[in-house]
Amino acid sequence: WLAVSEDVTIKKEMGISHQDFFRILPRALGSSEFEQAGNTVVLKQDNRQLTIKLSKESQRRIAAMVVPVTNVTLTFSGYATEDLQMALDRFDQYFRKGGG
């Protein structure tokens, strides 16, 4: 048996607009079976839940370039340690590739 972890919260600052985040999200989660209410997403699978909260979208200026910035909070509930790591790796992989 894999031990089920306590709730684990991970915070990320991402260089992405909300529009692009939500476009990539189904592939990053491996599912489009999530609920979205404003800037909060909840994915329930089996006895697990992933809650994702997005901050207000902001911008960072680097010389003449403007980059979107969104703070993202992921809270994993009921995930075995190995499953949590696999879900996080998949999330990071898809967003690192800009949608893959």
C-alpha cells in the first residue's frame, strides 16, 4: 500500500495568462472532467481531489517585453505520495512545453 499523504499545497509563479492556462489545463491534468468556478478548478478522481486556485493575472515588464504572470496554488487531497508526484510531474511537463 502506498501511504496517502496529508493535504499538500504547492505554490507556483507561472509566466502564463489565464486564457492560456485554461487552454492547456485539460491536457496537463489528463482529464477535462473538472469543475471550474471563476479562477478555481476542482478535479475529483476516486477518493482524491486536486484544487487549483489562480491569482489575479498580472504582468511583469522586462525592458520592452511584457510577460503575463499568474500565481497558482495546487492543493492535493487524498493522493498517495507516488500519485501526487506523477500528477505534479505531468502538470509541470505540459506547462513547461506550453501545451505540448
